Amino acid sequence: MAAGGLADGIDRLVIVGASLGAARVVEEARRTGFTGSIVVVGREKHAPYDRPPLTKDFLTAAAEPELVEHLPAPEALGVTLMTGTTALSLDTRNRRVRTERGDIGYDVLVIATGAQPRALDVPGGDLLGVTTLRSVEQARLVRGALEPGARVVVVGAGFIGGEIASSARARGAEVTLVEASPLPLAGAVGPLVAERLAYLHRQYGVRLLKSTKVREITGNGAVEKVRLDDGSVVPADLVVVGIGVDPVTGWLRGSGVAVSDGVACSTYLESTVPGVYAVGDVARWVNQWNGRLSRLEHWTSAGEQAVAVARNALTTDRSPCGVVPYFWSEWHGHKLQMLGEPADEVELAGDRSGATDPFLAQYRYDGDVVGAFALDRTGPLMKLRTAVRNRTSWEAMLGAPTPAGAAGTTAPPHRGARLIGP
């Protein structure tokens, strides 16, 4: 049980959104000693399941993998799981969630509705064979189309787009990756690392088109061609769109819960309405780690937020939520990991001779270590976790042992980016 004890007057916890964050809130609620009723409302017909494999193993395995459920035995946790149920609106005055199956009363509400992929708003964007990838049903559609020689166009070269491109190449498909920005992922990892990742795609046969947009998709009932803004045409049997997501907040209209690129929350992950919290992709809160408004779309972040939400909502032991962003991805058999946040000052240690060689990048802001990125260097990256969490000064880091394989990271601070290697 939490040190401060359970809060009074809370008998029912309702969570809208059958997501990872929802499952973790349930588990943490029971861990704190909460014995009241818990109801989880989910739009999909499935129980909460693990989504990251949908763009990786689910697409490449010889046989379709089984879904990994986050609440495999809800009855053991005393949870009422309402799958296939859409939340329609929220009455915060009377503390009721209105759904297509009736109203549900709550004492504490946690919004865990996540985000939905943005559609490609061009002529032909609704043709058969054009899809986003967020659900298992969409993953099955993509998996069924991936075969040797299939012509696949992936729109959006972010981490999800990169995973889909990688998985399609692993299945023998011809892949064209279309990115509107001059350099994909520059905002997420900085231009130096982003350039290395662009080379990585090309090394494995992905045709990467930068500063390019889709103008039109054509076909007789199903996709056949993708016309780009430079007038060129790319043949396509499948188009997968990965141009970002939008938080699912439409059902909150008129509720009094403030929405601004997600549910606007305090550092406690509580919304503008007392007793209503948010977790995961839908939560935009004051991150105690860096003191800035953040909305993180990372698997690990949802789990950390869930622990904070359960504690702050159900116990008297309230404390601000601070999350150091961390995510990982797999492209073409290589592991990509990002810890913290990018910055203009970068020290990159590794072999400059090849796009597939392991490397480690460290980011500094105002003299402090604020982030790190690794390609196939998990150990050295994990050794920086404490420094990034504490935003340790670079001068203090100079006195610490250099992480294994990160030769040259003791160079003096400077503006801009350097590549350090043999």
C-alpha cells in the first residue's frame, strides 16, 4: 500500500481506453491496496494488447504471432472489461461516462484513449490497399500484402514508417519511403543522427524520397499508382500511411476537460476537472523531468505515467510525474534506442566508414547531458540513464569513466555536431 494510504470516498475507478496505460493503471491500483470496482471501456473488441510488435514481428514472422494481452485474466484483478464499447461523451458534473451501451458512473476517471493515425488527405486516399497501421486488423491487411516483389509505398519516414519499410524489405517487397521533410526524423534525433538513419535505409534497398509529398493515389477500385508532387509516378500494390497521430479527445467536447494536443494535465497528470486524469499518448502534461509540456507516444512512458496516475488519483501520497523519454525501434535487424531528448550539441562516437556500423550519440544543452541515441549499442546507452535523468553537467561527465565503445567522448563542449571515431 502507498505510504500515505488510500484516499477517502473513492469506490469506483473507470478507465476509458483499453490500452497499455489502462492495464498498468489497473495493476498499480490493486498494488496500492484499492479494493473498489474497476471498469475498463475499450472501443476495440480485443482486450488491451501489445501494439509495438504490429509493425515488427507481426509482419515478418512465418506464422502470424498471437497477440500479447496486457490483462490476460481481468477477473483475477476484479476488473469489468467492456470491449467493443465506444465512449460518446463525458458528464463531469454528475461524474458519468456516456457510452453506446449506457452510462457508467465513476469516482475517479482515467482517460487512456490513446491516439489515432492521421489519414492521407489526397484524392484516392480511400482506395483499397491504402491503410494506416494501428490495430491488429490493419496489421493483418498489411501482412497479407507483403510478399516477394510486392510494390509497397510507405508515406512518412518516422520510426513507425521505418519499421514498416524494414519489415516489408524483410519479406522481399520493393519499398519506396516517401518523406515530406528534407531530412526524416531530424526533430526527434537531430540532423547528424537522422542522416545516418537515412543511409541505413538505403543500405538495405529502400528507396528514400526526401522533401517529397503524395499528390494523388490512383487505381481501378484498388491502389495501382502513387503520383508525387514532382510529377513522378510510383507503382504500388500497397500504401501504408505513417504521418503521425492525433490524440483521441473528440468525445470530451463540452465536458469541461481542457484539450490542447491531448488532455491538458498538471504535473500530477490530473486534468482541469478534479478527479479526471489522463495517461499515455492522450496525456499532455507538465513533465517534471524537464519542466515542459510533453506528450509522449512511447510504450515505456505510458507505464511510468500509469504508476503516477494510480498513486495520485487513489492515494494521499501525491507527487509530480517526471518521465525521461525512452523508445526503441528495430530497422533492418539493427536496434535503435533514444533516451532523453535531442539538442544542438552532439558528440557522436563510432566508425564513420559505414551506415550499418554501431554508434553512440550524446546530446548536450546548456552544458548538461540531456539525451543519447544508440545504434546497436545498448550497454553504453544504458550507462547514461542516470546522467540523462539528472541532466548531469558535461564537466562532471568528463570525470566519469568513458562508456565502453564510446571512445572520444571526452572532447570539450562545442556548438554544432561532431563525429568522433577511428
